[in-house]
Amino acid sequence: MEYVTYVLMRLRHFYLLLLTSALHAKPWYEEMNIGPAWANTFQDRQGGEKRIAAIKGLLIDLGGGHRALFDTETLSLVTAYDGAVEWGGTPWTGKHGNYVCLENASPLFTNPVGVAWADPAGSFADTRAIPGYGNYAHASFEGYFRHGATIIFNYQVNGVEILETLHQDGGTLTRSFQCGASKKALTLSLPRRESLYLSASPKVRLAADPEDATRQLATISASSSPQSFQIAFSQTPDPKLAAAPDFKALTAGGPALFPEIIETKGSVSSDASKPYRTDVLTLPKENPWKSNLRFGGFDFIDEDSAALSSWNGDVWVVRGLKGDWSQLKWQRIASGLFEPLGVKVVKGAIYVNGRDQITQLVDLNADGETDHFKTFNRDCYVSANFHEFTFDLQTDAAGNFYFSKAAPVRSGGRGFDRILPSHGTVMKISPDGKKLEVVATGLRAPGGLGIGPNGEITTGENEGSNQPCCKINYLPAGHQGPAFFGTEASRQSLKDAPYTEPLCYLPMAVDNSSGSQIWVPKGANFGVAEGTMLHLSYGQSCIYQVLPVPRGKTLQGGVVKLPISLQSSAMRARFHPDGSLYLLGFRGWQTNAATECAFQRVRHNPAAPVPTPVALEYTATGIRLKFPVKLDPELVGDLSSFQAQRWNYVRGPQYGSGEFSVDHPDLAAEKLALEKESKNHLVRDDITVEAAKLLADGQTVELALAGMKPSMTLKVTYDLEDDAAHVLKGELHATVYGN
Amino acid sequence: MCSRENSTRLFMEIKSIYGGLVMSLLTLTAQAELTAKFIQGTATDFRMDRLPALQLAENESPTPFLKPAGFQVTWTGKIVVPRRQRLIFSCEGQGTVSLSVDGKELLSAVELPGKSSESTRLNPGEHEFSLSYTRPATGAASLRVLWEEATFPRQTIPPAAFQSAPTAETTLAALQRRGRSLFASQNCVKCHAASTGLGANAMPELAQVAPILFGTGDRSSEDWLRRWIAEPHTLKPITQMPALVDPSTPQGLQDSSDLAAYLVGLKVGVPPSPKPHDPALAKAGGVIFHELGCVGCHALPDQDAKDPSRVPLNNIASKYLPGALVGYLKRPDTYHPFTKMPDFHLSDPEATSLAAYLTETSKGHETQLARTFPAGDSARGAKLAESLQCGVCHPGMPQSPATAAASLEAIFQKDWSAQGCVAPPDQRGKSPQLNLSPEDRHALATFSKMGRTSLAQDNPAEFTLRQVDALRCTACHAMDGQNSLLDDLHRQSALLAAYLPKLNDRLDQSRPALTFLGEMLTTATIESTLAGTLPQRARPWLGMRMPAFRNYATPLAHGFSKLHGFSSDPAPAFVVDPALAEIGKTLVGSTGFGCTTCHAIGDQKPTAAFEVQGIQLDLAHTRLRPDYFRRWMDNPESVTPGTKMPRYSQDQKSQRLDVLNGDAAQQFDAIWHYLHQLPKSGE
């Protein structure tokens, strides 16, 4: 009996241990190996208070619990400390409005706020166009090299190229520099406080800053040849400088950090009955680094491989696309990027769009892993707001890059924080990365964009302030000057620009959060015509075919849903040279995505026609809708096969919009909608379908809609059959303008 | 200043106009209903019903005008489908059902629970709908009518799917019900008592009492009491307090003063607690006034009684003695158990600042009667209170058996349009002047012809519908596609909070609609919500809060359930399938649908609620009925248009194809099992 009791007690103890460990299991982000460099916006603790330590920060893991934060805008080594981080930030904890905060209450040092290197006039003043934000004219971050776990910063100061690396030995941190030739002395700001001791190479002249008691200045004389020097920091006197690094070796590529190749088996559909088959590339979720793979951008490197960027900063390459997918090989080639949600490969070079910059990933030693994180362009302004995501990365035929950037929406979804020049815009960057220009403003949360075959620019949008609902923005090829897409807070410099109305408004049930757009390329047998625009719904996890209707020099039109099943949201898409469509999506904000992330290939089944309309026309009395097959004339002639409604929205400062009658405008309600949220005002006009006629081609239905007139949404549902009795049911949501 | 006669006439005109508006609104609403014809032997009754559903205990009447016995009801009207649908109809409950659509019999005398209909194709538009239900010979009667299609699972047909125009019979029946409701709300049975009790199924309103006047002297000023007694309908146009004196005469003024003097002498010893003038406190109180949506039922405190539909607050400062208002706001039903003012569970600081706002803002805006009141004599007031029979309505006040009014039985023998309280002024004699419009009088007279039996045989669902109107539930809640009154009215108080712009930056502040309430929440949840005893708020992010209607909670909650054909009985214990629950857990978590992104579970906050937040998930299985859970999960937009809750299935196929064969219903069922495993909040 005693033995039984003893066993029961032991078992109880065991289960309690199990339970305790389950209850105290670390969240995934604490277990993820981010790598030696981590780009993010970081807070730290200064005098007991939290502050934004670096908006475009790079947190360096020096090993042994030592960390240092480098600000890639001010080039300042903001702080060095022993400790971890307090987790926060939307991609990590999911929380809005808080940050990853360094646990640096007792740092080795904290540098004074501001630029680290003096400008040619010897000043440390914040001379930026918007103090506190953006790049300095005299100090620019060029990227960094990785050699094993060692990070080497690369930047320019007053035209002088500088490499810098950090080394921690016990309590001593050594900063090692290599400067190019310089015609003038360079001056570096360093911290000064009672318990901090510095040592420096003889070339470095240390002196107290007479203007700032918290700062001392390190001066490096002019030199006609490159020179190297070091500065060590410790809380004990006479810190010893580390051995001088070999910068040439450090910047030539080093040992891989993530040598394991993960193999997965893809799931290839054999469904022969449906127009589209969805194959799933199984993600390497089980990986040694416990990396959370929520991919938000991708591009093909070649026909057999693709590069994918994850919201938590990884870039992976998957190989084996051309095979039978029984052995997909995944390699983690980079980590620690700042929420990269766009990838573009140009001539084999991988460009990744993060919040801080577009980075070119360079493999210097052919081991597949990135050794050089080369800055391509970092002119995009960033604030600390959680919502100002940077979306997508596309190029046009001329090689210009494009991406969209959200406005800094507050955590309740209503209103905005301080607007900076990049907020709510579409940006275009020259092929060499040197010039950034804004091609559209007035966006709120454009989750993706598209560049058409002729240079057309499209974006999605989400409902919110000045955005009555989701929509597809469209600029025709050759559009002159930036366009304004509606959000007044992010109007930027376009003070008098008219509102560029969208190609189509999309009510909530159609799309509640938009992704990218993509155009079916020539030669792709995708079941819809070449040159067709597809719109991705992030929120509804589906793909819409866009049916354009000419409107002067621009377009209006509608959307119909393609019968494609997806395992996660629809965020990014690219056509493979074999004509299949690869689709990528994750779940980071509101969506009905069924899984956290999925990378899929959608193939058209030529044996099953796509049962959606292929063309739309507006007539004076209604619409013409062309189907891809011959229709059963009896059902076309039955008016009950169709229903139609129309309604408008109110674009105003309130969040979203209700639905407002077009036929019987309620001006008082529309005025009120400018003062208060109107989503409860849901008045649609039922439209009498007065006639339905099958045209001579046997595929086009001409509908006479009572009182045909402009409306922000015209909804037409159809319930038809083709001449082989296959059912064709669906909905068209279109926008009709008066011109 | 206008005379009493002029002001009364003006009010009557306004009320008449408003009453007409209400009636036309009711008529409009009625068009989205069905016509119900009840037959019980040779007796018939008619009603416009939101949907064909009922739930009656064995001793409950199908309508107040029929006995608690066997009956047949036939609902007729149109069923409207928005697109071509292939529908299967079925019913749940006890009884016998026949159903026809477009004249085609789909269910023929089906004994419930019975089979479903064959699939029938309906083209978009209206279709003739007729459903007959016969109560079983014994036991409870219950019915819910369901449909299903390839695009949605089996669920009750929502109210919005029905249409019917009022008929002469339904209009007459509505008038009879209005008269019956007025008879109760005007406290007629207090004077005209029944010689025998009305029984357990009597109209609950008949048991309601007027305010308790003990302690009036601690709460109310003598000046306000004088004016109130003299002209209650002027100070508060929707009061049920009858006018008992004639203020156009010196005697009437003297009576007012005497009664006021008597009432201020009724003290229980609560000391006044004067608060110094504090503009900051009043400013903070203004925000609370706006946040709680007080304008849904009240005019602004600096406005008089121009809007007869809402209770004016302009006499607050002149009515309440210092400190008394705070006590009232904290517990409005202390002296008036059946007050329509609910309990908002105000904290001390909230009540204090709200009282400061109301007092400061209403100062100088009190209703002036342009009358000079003589000094009052409390002894004369006491005698007058007895002779006026104040005690029949106000518990504890004096009343005189010698001057008791005619009995209930007696008045139903009379012609109300020719004599008594309901008759026109010139035929009323010494009867008290009730606050009745001509339409009210017509309704009461019509009701009187039905006899008194209906007072003793109430129908719980009809009680709830009466209270939805009386307690102004739709001031805050949308219902059947109609926006809440507050949706429009709330901007009237917006300026009070305009200095706090961050209030506009919060998560979505929408309040739930009442359309599916009886199907949505368990009876116990509705009851505890109304009673104010819920341990935890389901929507803690709302600036507004659901107040308690404490003394209405039980019958109101039961009626809500019965309106949708559900019993109030607790559901049998749910047996969790651990395997399904495990699947449900996966679906709820971040590797599934990610419900926890927007929904909290206990202390675990939503991971990324943005723009909107969902209800506490750990409360779901105790709050929700499974039928509603399935409807909501299948298509949230069909329940709440514009909701941000994503739809995870299409045509009953889940977005998630690799779990339970992608069957949406099975996946939602798995989630339901998982939710039952969650500990109740607070445990």
C-alpha cells in the first residue's frame, strides 16, 4: 500500500512537472534563433524610462549575453549591455503599439542621442529635413557583412568608406574600424561617464566635448591611405584592445550559420475535376532555428528555385520546383531583416524589401548563405508606429523598383500618428537604387501592388479613414505625376490633387484586406486570357479576376472570384515560366486564412473551363457579360437567373462607410456619415433586371438594368448553365462611373 | 409661459403626432413579419410575428386572448429569397406541422420531431408561405422552423426572410394589445382591484408598483414637488403619474403645496451631502453622459421637454437635494423597483461626476409654470394624500378604503368611452386625469371590449416584446435591420467628449443587435445580463456598458428565449469528446484559424486585436446556444452585416481542407467541444 502511494506520489510529481513545463513553455519568439544581427525598431531603458532607442536599429548579438545596438540612421552605437530583450512588436508578440525593448537598465554605456560622426563642419547637429527621421547627408549606412557570427558594419562618413566591427571579451567591448583615405579628420562621438573607461589606438585622439558633458570626442586624423584603429570600452580602468581584425577576410564571406538543408515533400493535387488544382509546397516549419515561417514576399531565382522572405526577418531559398516535389530543399540564407514583405530577383540578384531598406543579398563564397547585406536603397522614412508596414517589391520593364507603404494607423484602426513623407505612398526606385520618387500618395494600408505589362501601377487598399472600403487603385501606363488615392492624412505634397478614383470598390464581403495584383503573362495557360489582371484578397483568401472597362485614359470595371482554394491568405503571386501561378500568404492581421502561412502552386486544368465571365461592358441601359462557354439560352431568358443591386459609399474622415442609395440619395445620411461612422447605414437599391438577352456568340449576356447609372458598387449575381448543363453561378461586383 | 390647458393641448398634439409616427414605424416593421392566426375552438386571435416560433409551458397561453389549452396557429405571408435557392425545410419542437410554399405542400401534418421536406427550388423574390402548427394534446408546445441549402447549414429561418402586410384583423388585434398594455402600465388595477387574484400567469406589469415615497424629504426639493404635483405631464410628458389637482384654480395650487409639504416631511434621516461647485467634475461627468449613451432615453439636461419620447433632465438641479442624485444614479431602483432607468453600475467617482454634470447643466433650465404657490400645510397634505388614494400606487402612502374605486370586474361591465378615466374630459367626472392621448383612449376602449380574462393569462414572449418597447432596448440595440435610436441620437452629446479625441481612436464600439438574441444567448445568460450579475463582461473594450434592469430580468429573459422557440430550461450537460476538442484547440490557435488574434481567453488577451475585438472565447460556451454558434461560424456577415469576423467557410466547405475532410460543420463542432473545455472565467 505504501509502495502504491509512493508510486502515485511520484506519478503526480511527474505530471505536475509536465504541466508546469507546459504552462511555462517559452513563446516561439523566445526560442527562435534570429542570428547575429537583427534589424528592428528598438526601445531601451534610459534612466528607468523606456524610449525609442533606434527606429532603424540593428541589434548585434556579441555572444555570451552581450549585445550592442547600432542605429543605421545616425550610425551611432546606441548602447552596449549584457542582457536580453523584453518582447513586444506586432510580428513577435502580436501586440500593437509596443516594442522590443532592450533590457539595458545597467548598460556598459549608452551614447548620447544624435548622429555619431561630425559633419564636414564638425557639427553633430541634426540637419535632416525632418529632425529625428531619415538619412543624414554626410553619414550613410551601406549595409553590413557577415562572417560567421561576426557582423561588420559598412558606412560612409563625409565621403569616407568605413568598416566597423565589434568584439566583446569579458567586460570589454572593442570597436574596430577601417577607414578609407580621408582629406579631413573624422570625429566620432563617444559616451562619457564616471565609471566608463576607454582605451584607443594611438591614431585616435580622445578629448572631452566642451559642449556636452556626456560626450567625448574621438578624432582620427586625415590620411592619404586607408587606416585602421580601435577603441575599447570597459567599466574597469585601462581596457585592453582586442586583436586587430582582418577586414579583408571578414568581408570576403565566412562560415555558414545555417548549414542544414531542410527537405520537405510537396503535396501535388491530382484533382482532375476542377478548373484549378492547388499544390502545396510544404514549409520547413520544423527547423533547427525554430524560425517562425510566415512568408510575405517571394520571387523565382530561376525555374527551379525561389527566394522567400518571412515577416520575422528570414530569407529562405527553396529548390526543386521543376521536379516532382518529392524532395524540396529549403535553405535559410539570411535572417534578422526588418519585417521584409517583398522580394524581387533581378538577373539572379535577390532584393528584399524591409521596413528599413531594400537590401541586396550577396553570397560571397558560394555556400548559398548571405555574406553581404548590401543596402540598395534606404531613403524610405520610417517612424516607430507599428502599422506602417512596407509591402511588396516589383519592377517594371525598365528595371525600376516599386513598393507600397502603409500610413501610421493608430492601434484602434482609427486616426493616424505623425505622418512622414513615405507614409501612405507608392514609391519608385531607379534601377541603380540611387533615386526614390513617390508615384502615389493617399494610401492607408496598401497590402500589395502590381506593375502591369506596360507599366500600369495598381495597389490594393483597406477600409479606414477616407477609405470607404477595400478597392483596386489603378494608374495607366505613362501616367504623369504622382496620384492621390484618397487618404487625406497621407496626401503628402499633393495639396490640390484630385482624388484618383479606383478601378473598382470592393465591399467587405468581397475583400476586407487587399494583397497584390498580378497580370497573366503571355503564353501562360491559366484558364483566363493573357493580360488579365488578377487581384489578391488577403482578408478573404481568394483570387479575383478583374474585368476592366475603358474609362477615358484609365479604367473602371469589376471583379469575379476565381474557383481557387488556398490554404492561407492571398498576399503575393508570381507566374512561373511554366504558366502556373505561385501564391504566398500568411496570417498577421485580419483574414480568414486557414493556416498561418502557405506557399502554393495553382495550375489550370485545361479539361475544366473556368466558369467565370471573361469580359464586361457597360451599355447605356445595362451591362454585357461574356462567359467562356456557350450558355443555355433558356436560363439566360429567365430573368430570375439574375439579380442586381447598386449602392454608393461616403468617403470621409470616418472609418469605412455604410452603403447608401444611389436611386434615392439620402443627403442627410451622407452628410452625417462625414461626422460619425456610418457602417450601420445599409441601403442598397434593388435593380429590376428588365431584359436579358443572349447575343449571337452564344456566350454574352446583355442585361437591361432599370435606371442604369453610375454607382460605386453594382452587384450582379447570375445562376446559369452552359450548353452541357454545367452550372455557372457567381457574383460580379463592379464600379460604374459616369464618364 | 403657457397655461396648463394650452400646454396640455400642445403636448397632446405632439404626442398624437409622435404616436402616429410610432404607429407608422410599427406598420413598416410589421411588413417584415408574418401574419399569425390562432384558432381555439370558436375563438380566434391575430398577431404579426417576426418569425414562426413559439415555446409554451403547459399552463401558458398562446396569446393573452386565448386560454392555456389546445390551439392551432397558421402563419401566412411571403418568404423572400435573394437568389435562386434549392431549399429543404424542417421543424423542431413538439406538435404537428404542415408547411406549404407557393401552394405546394412541403410538410404535411408532420408530427414533431419529424422529417425534413424534399428540396424545393425557389427563384429569387417572394413566395407564398403558410405554416400551420397544432399544439400537442399534453405537455409543452414548441416550434422552430428551419431551412438549409447547399450554401448554408440547417438553421432557423431568420426574421428578415419573411414579409407580410397587416390586415384588418391584425390591426385590430394590435390595438387590443396596445390597450391592454396601457391598462397595465397606467396602474389601473391599483385602483380597480380584482376581487380575486389574477393567478400565476397574470401580466407581470400588473405587479409593478409606483415609486416608494418614504424618504422623499431626503431626496427632493419642496419646490419641485409642488410643480410636479401640479403639472406632472408638463414636467415629464411620458409619465404615468395622473394629474390629481387642478393647478388652474387656487385650490389646486394649495393642494399641490400641501401635498409637497407633507412629502418633504417624509424623511428617513439621510443627511444631505452638499458638493461644492466643481466645473472639472461636471466636465468629466459630461463624458460619462456621452459614453453611456444617455441621450438614447434622455434629452440633454439644458433642454426642456420638447421631445416627448425621451425623459427630460432639465429639472434635475431643482429636484434633487444635494447629494441625493449620486445615490439615485448608483442604484436607481432603490425607491422605485420598476423604474425604467437601469443601473449602470457606476463607481463612486462616475456617479459623482455624472451628478455634477447633470446638476450644473440643468441649472436655470427648469420648467417654469408661471404659478404662484401658496405655503403648504403638511397636515392638510397628509389628509389629501389619503383622500387621493396615493397609497394604492405608492406603497406605504395613505389610502382610504371608504373611497375605493370600482372593482376590476365592475369596470369591465362599463363603456369606457362614455365614462370613467378613459372617457373624454367632459365625460370623465371626478376620475383622475391620466396621461392619455386620444389614440390611447381608443386603444383602451377597444381592449375593454375583450373583457378582463387576458389580464390573467399572459404570454411570456409578448411580455418581452412589450418590454423591449417600454424599456427602450432599441435605443441602444439594433434589431431586425433597424438601427438603434442611439445610432442617430448619440451625436447630440458628442460635443461633451470632443475634448478627448482619443475616444475616437478606439477599437470598434458597436453594440450587439437583438435580432437573434433569443437564439443567441442561453436564458441564464440573458437573465444574468439583465440582472447585472454577470461576473465578467463579454465585451470589455466597449466604452458603453450594458446596464441592469434588475427587476425585469427573469420574465424578460424567458420571453426572449421563447420568442425564438427555445425553452428556458438549462441545456443538458455537454459531453466533450476529447479527440474533437483537441482538433478544436488546434483550429482556434495560431496554427488554425487564429481565433486568439482577436479573441481573449480568460486573462490571455487577444494577440493582435486591431480595429475590432471579439468576445471573450472562454465565455462562449456558457453564453451561446449551439444553434446560434453554428449560424455565426458559418456566415458571420449574415448575422451582423459589416462584421470584421472573417468567414472561414464557403458553401459549407472550410478554408482548412486538411482537417476533418474540410467539412466546415465538423470543424466548427470541434471548436464547440474545445470551447467547453475552457475553464470559466474567474476559475
